[in-house]
Amino acid sequence: MENCIFCKIIAGEIPSNKVYEDEDMLAFRDINPQAKVHVLVVPKSHFAMLAEMNEAQAELVKKCLQKIPEIAGKLGLSGGYRLIINQGKDAGQTVHHLHIHILGGQDMGEKML
Ligand code: AMP
């Protein structure tokens, strides 16, 4: 997708600090971390909203979710972690390519983020 920063990262046109990649997904460190460990997991297919994904994209999201425990293990998040998917303006979604935030490496407290 033209002008999508995450599509450009997936295509290797913009550098990223990758922590995992396969044919379906990419995981890389957030450029503006909100926790000691902050990684984004993105399906390689471009879509912004869960509400608009097709069956194949839903399958990719499932694969991302199934892979996250392994990625979290590689990141050393043995104490747990928080997952966040921002959807739309009120949630503060700034990149319109679906992504799952993995946050951890510290006590995350009871706050939202
Ligand atoms: P969201 O607000 O849920 O749309 O999250 C978008 C996230 O992408 C933010 O946490 C940004 O810091 C992060 N981000 C934006 N550009 C980059 C980039 N080039 N590399 C890594 N993370 C990025």
C-alpha cells in the first residue's frame, strides 16, 4: 500500500529493528517505546481495521496471536506482557496498518498503557 509506513518497513524500504519475521508477519521494535520492551507485530497484508479484514487477513491475525508467546519468550518477557490494538481515532491509532503492540519488561501496573 502506497504511503503506508509499515508496508514500507515490510518491504525493507524503511529500516526497522526486527525481532521476528516470516512470510506472514513482521515484529520490530517501536521507534518511540512506551515500556522497556515495546514491539509491534504486523501482518504483512495491508488493512487498518479489524472491521474490514477478510478471511485470509483474519487468518494472518490468528497466526500473529499464536506467534506472540514465542516472540515474547525471545524478548525475555517471562514475567508477562500487555497487548494493545488501537482501532480508530478515539483509540489514538496513528498508523493505519493493523498492528499489535507488545509491551513489557517492567511492571505494567494497572493503568491502561
Ligand atoms: P498506533 O498509535 O497504535 O497507531 O501505533 C503506531 C506506533 O508505530 C507508535 O507506537 C509509533 O511509535 C510506531 N512507529 C511509527 N513509525 C515507526 C517506525 N518507523 N518504526 C517503528 N515504530 C514506528
